Amino acid sequence: MSKTQMKSGLELRDLSIRLGDRLLVDVDLVIAPGEIVTLMGPSGSGKSSLLGHICGTLPPVFDVRGVVSLNDTVLDGLAPQDRHVGILFQDDLLFPHLSVGGNLAFALPSSIRGKTERRARVDAALESAGLAGFAERDPTTLSGGQRARVALMRVLLSEPGVLLLDEPFSKLDRGLRDQIRSFVFDLARQNGLPTLMVTHDPEDGQAANGRVIALD
């Protein structure tokens, strides 16, 4: 049995999020390994609040009920760094004081030791992203598409158990959007990551070719 088959994915069981008297989110959802689910809704509909709760960064002013688990491990109550959640934002958030390789190496787990092994992981990631030889480049010299690919590889190098996408394509030029969408979705499936994308763009959901859930 493969690792992907052994994993149960991301489970949001009877999950509700309220702010005061307002119900923002009410979902019961299981996302299998390698599956991409799109959550659609306008600004203020609770999409980012849901991602924040999964990451463990939602402020305590919100009232949350229900259970979040990843591969049968309950995430509720765990510190953000212990949840193994990877998230990709609409801004790539690359560190300007680090090289491209430095940005990627920053994400490597501490269990990967030795300069040679860590550099090998970084170089392999760059090659798979079509950016071989870019390790010493300054991130400010990269194009928007190149930065988006580096940002995704940084998330994947952290070895997450789930991938969250917070409108990651909204700031890309239309010409780049299809290319980067395919790159992100293909790698999510290849890595067997349950993936939850929040967006207000119907084209994102169509490109993901998976379930689309509307938040009113």
C-alpha cells in the first residue's frame, strides 16, 4: 500500500466559524490525498478565516466549533508549526535578503542535515520548476511567473501534509495564470496533497477540475 493510500487526507468535521452573531463558515468536508477542492465566495464570506483556522492562526475572537484533522491527527490545539500545513498566498512573500536558493533552504526541515544534502534538495527543486541554476539569483530579478514557482517549491520543500491556496493566482498577469495554475495543481496531485483553494475567480475552480463549494 502506498503512502498516499494510507493517508486519510484533510477532514473538516461539522466545522463552523462565527464572529459575534454572524455565521461565516459552516462546512463538513473531507479532501482526499491528491484531491483539489475549491471554495468560492466573495470578500468577507469567511474563506480566509477558514484557512487561518486550519493553519492555527485564527484570532481567538472567532467562535469555532467542530474538528479539523489531517491524516487522522487532530490539528485543533496544535501550534501552527506542528500542523504540517503549507499555504500559498496571492503574494509570493519571498525573503528579499536571501537568494533564491536561500529562500528554498529556509523551508527545509531540520531533519535534513548537511550542507551537501540540503543544497541537493534545493537544486532538485529548482530543476523540477524549470529554474536550474537559479540558486544564487536575487529574487528581485525574477519574473512574476518565476517568483510564483519558487514560492510553491518553498512550500513543498517544507514537506507539508496539506496544501492551502489563498487566491494565489489573482495577481498574476492573465498570460501567466493558466501556466502557473497547471504547475501548482499538477505538483499538488503528484505529491498526493489534499488541497483546499479559496478564490472568488470561477476560472480557478474550473482549472482545478475538482469539487467547487460556494460560500454565501
